[in-house]
Amino acid sequence: MPLDIVTIPCRTDNYAYLVKGPDGVCIIDAPEAGPIIAAAEERGWTPGVLMITHHHGDHTAGTDELKARFGVKVMGPKAEEAKLPPLDMALTEGMNGGEGEGYTVPLDVPGHTLGHMAFHFPNGGAIFTADSLMAWGCGRVFEGTMEMQYATMCKLAALPPETMIYSGHEYTTANGKFALSIEPENAKLISRMKEVEAARAAGRPTVPVPLSVELETNPFLRCHTPELQAAMNMAGADPAEVFAAVRKAKDNF
């Protein structure tokens, strides 16, 4: 059976997700409990697992209430265990589990935080990237290094292009404005911005998005391209150096 994925707006601009597969229902991240409980109960679903991507409070605040309501088994990155709510299972890369489309591969994606994880469902064609790779952007580098975050971008860029990217925030409009500030004449960026603005005007989330779209339009995934390098006045530079320059420019945008 294909995955049934529900995008749940939380707080002011966070997203959590319910994922129903052949082996049950899981929650990805817990920005706040109320909207997640409502979405699950509306569908008659009882989540069995909560998977946390990283320790920031806007991804963990609802953990205790969700555990009390559903008895979920809480999983998260072992590297951040000391900073997370109590874990029933501390995950490291390679601790894959689940069945069929629900088969889950935890991936280390450090940079935004040192122990950030993404949860890849390769048989279901989905990955939950939270604040690593984001729709039309990437997370700010808070704890890691630019080199670390660039390696994470390369790791995620290597996934099948049809993979759907489920990121942790509704930042796409702002990310698109930044991308267009670098390449204002890029037709693909202009077209995507029109789609994003239409979605937001209609009250629709701009996630998920296919990786193929990110590969064509996300400046953080295009640091190796002559076009992006030229736009940054860094023709022929090491892509990792271009990434660092783009990220610093976004920090100051």
C-alpha cells in the first residue's frame, strides 16, 4: 500500500507529518500536540511512533502530550539524546526498520544541528528533511560547519529525483525571494515563484516538493553549476566555497 501522508501546520510556520504505512502510523516531529492529535483523531488513526529530527524546541515541544495521548514510542538521533525529550529508541544511521512502503532509513544530515537526522522512506518515495534541505532553501548552520552542511546537501541531492521532500517549515516564499535576488532573470525561478504565491494565496502548503524541482531551482543544490557560480561572481570556484557564500548571503538577506 502507498504511504498516506498528512501535512499538519503547527505554530506559526512549522509542519509536522502523519505517515500511515503497512506497519502503522508514525508522527514526524512534534512542534505542538494539538493540531497533530486533531489530525490523527479526525482520521481514526492511532500513531505508534514519534520520530524527532533534531533537538530544537519547535520540533519537540509536543512530545510529552503526544506520548500521554497515544503512548507513542519516541525515537530520535542518538547524537542529540541528551538534548531531546526521553527517547525510547536512540537512532543512528543504519538502524533501518519497517515494512514495504513503511521501510524507514534514518540519515545523518548534520549542519543545522550536529545530530540532525532525516527520515527516508525509499519504497514510499518520500523523505522528511525538517531543517536540513528545505523547500527552495536549507536550514541556517547553527551548530555545524558550512562544509558539513554542504556535504549534507550533496548527500540529499543524490537521492532519486522523484523523491518527495517534506521539510519542516513554510519558508518557501522567503526562500524564493532570496533565490530570485541572485538570479532575477532565471525563468525557472520566476515560474516557481508564481506557483508558490498561488499556493499560499489559496492557503495551501508549498511542501512537499519533488527533489527534481529543488535540483533545478534551489541555489543551495546548484553551487556546482556555472550559472549559479557566475551569478555569485565565483566562476570556477570550489562548490563548497560557493555554498558557504550563498548561505552567508541568505543569513544577511
